[in-house]
Amino acid sequence: MLVTSIKPPNEIFSAQLRLWPMQFYGLENYSFALNSAPLLRFALNGVIVCVGILVVQLLIAIPCAYALAKLKFAGRNLLFILILLALAIPIQVPALPLYIALAWLGQLNSYFSLMVPFFLSAFAIFLFRQFFRSFPDDIIDAARLDGMGEFEIIWRIVTPSAMPAIAAFSVFSVVAHWNDLYWPLIVISNNQLATPPLGMLFFADAETGSNYGALTAAATILTAPLVACFILARRRFIQGITMTGVK
């Protein structure tokens, strides 16, 4: 993708495979892509949607996971089974009732409509619950003896130790919602609210035609934030996936 984005059209369709183009055409391709569509606006929309979804997911999932891992109450195992079953429900199943509800509320073509179906993440609850189970009960009991409430224990003691798991889930969440095309295609018709995949769809249909150099230049621009996100979180991402222990 990166190499194609700096090639002239005649080299893109050439039968010879060259890693580096004979003629550097990157300036023309990237200029055309940036001037033909609001790619930076698409990227900003992606950042707003991904960050908004992630923040609410963490605020909901962390207390739920803590309760399932460390609190004893009736129906805890049944509730955990229901969460596991929720992992098997794709967004296509509730898409129609969600669309009708958002239309009735007048919330189509808004950031809220892009984010609300994903606020509750069963996968996040499952991941954090598995991580919290390894947290020492003695530390929690000591905090309770010192007079700390459960929410204070969650946010001041347990959550800081779960940063590897949070980083791992953050990568999963950001990548999934940055690349999501299905739901934005349903609820968004305004180009100014388009997320990166939907923006690429509008861009490819309306502006570029067969200009694959500009298409790959646009794809490179919209992919770069994901690469940067993973590079920044890669160490904690690996820690969170392997679940090597609690610091």
C-alpha cells in the first residue's frame, strides 16, 4: 500500500514488480487525496468515535468485571454465562431495532448513533474478569479494613494494576471500531460525520475512479493512526494478552 501510494499510474499497472518506483509520484498522489476529500476530517471522526466508545466501555466493563471476579452474590455464575453468550451476538442481529430506536429519537447522523451500540462490551467484561481473578484478595481485604468502599478499591487499587489488560483491550477496541464499515454505513449519510472506512467508500466512489495511487495514499493516511496506536501500546498489549501476572 505504501509503495503503491508513491508510484505513478503507469508503474502501478506495470507487469514488472519493483519495490521502489522509478519515478517518485508520492507528492502528487497525497496532494490529490488530501485535496479531493476531507481525509483529516474522516480521521478526526474516527478518533472521536473510537475514544468515546473506549471510555464508556471501560467505565462500564471494569466495575462489572470486578463484581464478577471478586464479589459473591446470587446468580453470579449465571450472569457470567449470559455475558459469554452475548459474545456470540453480532451487531447485525440488533441492527434493525437499534436503527428504528435512533430514528425515533432523532439521533441518526450523529456521533451518538455511531457509538451507542458498542458502549456495553461483553468481551471487555470477560477479559477484565479473567485478569481481576488473579488480583490478590488480601490487598482488597486490607483496603476494606482501612475503610475504602468498593468503587474506591476498583479505581484506586485494582484498575492501576490492570493497565496491561486495559491496553490490550484498547487496541482491540480501537482497531475494531476504526475499521468498522457496517454500522456507520447504516446510520450516517452526512460526509462530514463519516468514519475512515465510510469516508474511503465515499472518496473511492466520488473522486478517484481508477486512480489507485491516490486511493492507496488515502488508505495510508487513514491507517497511520492505527499503526501509531499499536506501537505506543505494544508492550502492555503483549502483557495483557499473556496475562503474566499483576504488578
